Amino acid sequence: MPGLLLGDEFPNFEADTSIGRIKFHDFLGNSWGILFSHPRDFTPVCTTELARAANISNEFKKRGVKMIALSIDSVADHNSWSKDVMAVSKNADTDLPFPIIADDKRELSVLMGMLDPDEKDKDGMPLTARCVFVIGPDKKLKLSILYPATTGRNFDELLRVIDSLQLTAQKKVATPVDWKPGDKVMVIPSLSDAEAASLFPNGVTTEEVPSGKKYLRYTHI
């Protein structure tokens, strides 16, 4: 089945959107990007998601991340639905702060493996699942998450994973379970103790475990 793997170059597709026709890599420029798909316009869970995304769009902007949504309806439907979304977000007098791709022929949904076989429209055609793709400035896929149509996404979690991706792209660290910015991070196993000591002036602490192996090394950035 077509789809994308971590590390793949993200397709440089052309598409009509609510802000006009785009070529995806040109749209991203040198920024990070997040693409999130939706089963259909004028549906309840999707509307709450886009309203939440609109309300925290400045958080993505602060992180240098360009936002774009996708649904299998037309540009005209997107433009009409956007008014509902902004009303639900309690910002009815402003425009949706990111574009929505019109994939009414499902070409991109097939290309990127986004169709949900269990969710169908009135004509029996599969709808898109709730996919999330985070793309790096090198245009490669850094993260993908797939939710069923019946489960809305947690946008605070999307910001958290972007913080982790951006930190670990720059530093030789990994982020542990439930990590949040400001928490301690883990030194990657490929670094020797001497290398870690020179790279992390705040110091490195090692948690003792029954095996005696010194692999749980923490530091603060």
C-alpha cells in the first residue's frame, strides 16, 4: 500500500488549496511543516480540531512550523467550512490562519496512504484518516501519527513532539517519556562519557540499574 516512511523525502505535490494553487516544497520554503488530514468538511470532530489548531497557530509560528490541512472536499467547501471553524474557535471575524488542501479526487490521500478503510462516505468511498506528518527543513518526513476518524487529535502533544524533534535535530540527546521543554533529556548511547562531558557543561548524571549498565544518562540543556 502506498505510504511514507520516516526519512523519506516528502512528495513535492501540486494542489489547489483555500489560498490558491501551491507546490508543496515552495510553500514550506526553509521552514518546518505540519500537514494534518481530515475525513471531511462540515464534520464535528474535524471542526473542533481545526478550531483548536487555529487558536494555537501562533505556537506553531513561534517554532517556525508552517501549517496546512487536507480534506477530500473542494476549495469552495473549504472556504465555507472555514467560517464555521473560526466561529467555533471564537474568532469569527478572522480568517483561518492556514490553508486547506482540496483532495477531492483522493489522489494525495492514496499517494500518502491516508485512507481509512473503515470510514466511508454516502457513496461507499473511503474517507481520509486523521494523519499527521511533520516535515523538516530538508523536506524529509520526521514524524507521522495516524488516528482513526473517530478520535480527535491532541494538539498540545503535536507541539510537544515538534519541540522534541527540533531539539534532537540540534543536540545529541533524546527526550524520555512524558518529556516537556525544560525537563532533563537523555544522552544518546553513541556518545562516550568523555564526549558527553565535553558537550554538556551542565553535567551528566547516570541512573543506577540492576544490570550495572551505564546507559541511563541525563543532562539539562
